[in-house]
Amino acid sequence: MRTRLPRFRAGGRDWVIAGGVAVVLLVTALTEDHPATDFAGLGYALVVASGLALAAGRWAPLPVLAFTGLCAFGYQAVGFEVPAVAYLFAVYGAVRSGHRIVTLAASVALLAALPVAVMASPVDGPMREAFAQARSVLEIAWLVAAGAAGEALRQAERRADEAERTREETARLRASEERLHIARELHDSLTHQISIIKVQAGVAVHLARKRGEDVPEALLAIQEAGREANRELRATLGTLRGDVRTPAHGLDHVADLVERARGTGLNTTLKIEGERHGVPIAVDQTAYRIVQEALTNTVRHAGAGTASIRIDYRPGTLAVRVDDDGEAEPGVAPVPGVGLLGMRERVTALGGRLSAEPRSEGGFSVQAEFPVGRPS
């Protein structure tokens, strides 16, 4: 709709200009004295047609240039002393489109042909030669002006396009610099701390096993969480730095999320429905993040004992749902924290929709739907 509307407006504007030129030329032809011949009707038709042809100048500048030139030659040969205004508009449009050489050649040919048309017209002999010379000088001046105007606008549009590209490149450069700055800050502030947590947890597990003691599940969960957090941080830093070689998790790794959630004591189940089909990488990774964030919120805040994950492959749609039996009360709107807002922004950016609210039977539900096109 956004692409059609400007085209519709441009086409309507072209028709208004073409109609106005046709009317002006027709009025000029009606008010001018011209010889009474059997070709008067043809002359009027050529005058009107030359003006109306300008409506197609935006899409076919060279055919319009040729057509208006032939019309001008035709109605002047019939004896209509009407200026080739439509051809001047066509020259402007063709030069603006970048067809300078062709326009110059066509204009030279028309300037050579118009005096012949005037000499062949049934105008009185004494005035014919002087009129042809005066007309040639005037038409050269107007052709130069029309061509110069078209070239000036073409150069202005080219400079505007270059300026727009420069602004976009500058914006991309600033965004890259900002990503690098964020990556450095994350590396300095988090990597060291997470590494310490992972090392300390590993040492504690090693010592417990060395003494023959049972390793607490919570300690194993901390060790695994530290290892996963370190990997996730490296992947995030790689993305911020533009390192496309750093892989990101997708739906194939949801089973790992289930195992880690079970390690925290949350009874988690996974169900996959529908005929599995390929989905875009961005959707695959975002769906994984939705499940990850929903499970994290359940473990931290919900006070739930069970959680269920359902991934539904539908024709043209991927649906993801995470339910828990936590303490959320029906009818009580959730507080929109950073995690929930982040999930909604991710899903909306991909053209999907997200629902995160308490269930009527108790607990909380996060549902996301993504359009994925035709199944592959």
C-alpha cells in the first residue's frame, strides 16, 4: 500500500499536467489563424495528442519524446502555428531521466525538420520564410532551457541520493561503534565475574567429589548455569562485534533448556506438535529466546512446581507457548519488566504477536506466534 500510493499520486499529477498542456495547446490552436484545409481535424487531434502523451513521460520518456516531436512536425505541416510546448516538456523529462545524448540527437533532428514542415504548410508565401527563421531561433532557445532544467534537476536528485547514502553510512558507522562500545563494557563488567562463578563452582564440585560427598543439585545447577552464561555472553559479544561465525541457539536447543530447568527443581515438559518445517533463522533464534526468558522468569519469580513448553508448527505459522502453575492470579496484569518488554519487541520486530498473562486456572502463560511464510 505504501508503494502504490505514491505511484498513484505521481500518475494523477502527470495526468493533470498533461491535460493542462493539451488544453493550452488546443486553445492556442483555436485562437490562431490557420489555413482552411481538409486536414484541420487532424491538426487539432495532433495538438491534443501531443499534450496528453506527457502523462506517460515518467515511465516512457523516450517514446513520449519521439511521439510529441512527430506531433509537432505533423500539426505544423498542416498549417497550425502552435509552439511545440509538449515537446519541450518531453525534453525536460528525458534529460531528467538521464537520456541526454538521445534527447540532443532527437532535438537536432526536429529543429532541422520543423522549418521543412513550415515551408510545406499552406501558409502565405511572403511570411513563410521569415516565420520559419524566427521560429527556429525561438525553439532553439526553449529547447536549451528545457534541457538545462532537466539536467539541473537530475543533478540535484543525484546529489540528494548521495547525501542520503552518506547519512545512512554514517548512521551504520555510529551504530557499529556503539555496538563495539557495549561489547567492551559487557566484556569488562561481566566476563570476569561469570568466569569466577564458573571456576568457583567447578572447584566446589571437584572437592566434593574428591571427598566422596554427594554434590548438591543446586551446586551442579550453578556450575551449568555459569558455563551456559559464559557461552551466551561470548555469543552476544560476537554478535555485537559483527562476528557472524559465532553460532546462536535455536529451537533445536530447547531440550537443553528443559534439562537445565529440571536441574533447578522445576518439573518441565516439552511437546512438539505439527509437521516440522524450516523457519527463518531470526524466528528460530527468537523463539528459543522466548522459551529461555519465560523459563527464567518462572524459576525466579513464579514459585511454580511445573512448567510446560509447546512448540506448534502450523502452515505458515510457528506458535510457542510456555505455561506454569505458579502464583500468578487471574485478572492481575503482570508488571512489564525488562524481560517481558524485550520479548515483546523481539516478536513484534518479526511481524508476530506476543501474549503474556495469568491463566484462568492459575499460573502464568507466555504465547508467541510468528509468521514464517509457506512451509519449506
